[in-house]
Amino acid sequence: MTTRHDETTGGALPGWRVQRIDGEAVHLTHAGRIALPLAVFEDAQHRSDVPLVLPAAEAEFLYAELGRLLYPACGEGAAS
């Protein structure tokens, strides 16, 4: 994962950060939604683990958006 850095000191900036939990797989909930396990940090201190839960339509939209960012040369068909 990437970390924000202070350009003058090279240290991580204070504030909130959310990142994927290493080793935790994206999974389906009992309701059929997509759950992405996330860890929440405040000033580098772990505060909580929470899932980002998306219905299928929102997960598909996110998938398409990520595909366009990762593979811009492929255009609209990148995430199809």
C-alpha cells in the first residue's frame, strides 16, 4: 500500500488512513454483497477493522473505474 509522506522530512503525515488488511480476502456477505476488509488508522495507530460493503452494481462500477485507471490504453473495454 502507499503511504502519504511529508516531502520535507520523509515521514508519514499525521491523520486518518484506510488500507486493505493483509491476508484478508474480498468475500461475499450472506446478503450477496461484496465485502472488502479494511483497517483504519489514526496517526499510524490502528483504530479498527471494518469492511467496505458494496452491492454488486457498485462493485462493478468500481471494477470498471479501476480498470480505466490501471489500463488507460484499453479505453472503455478495459474492465469488461
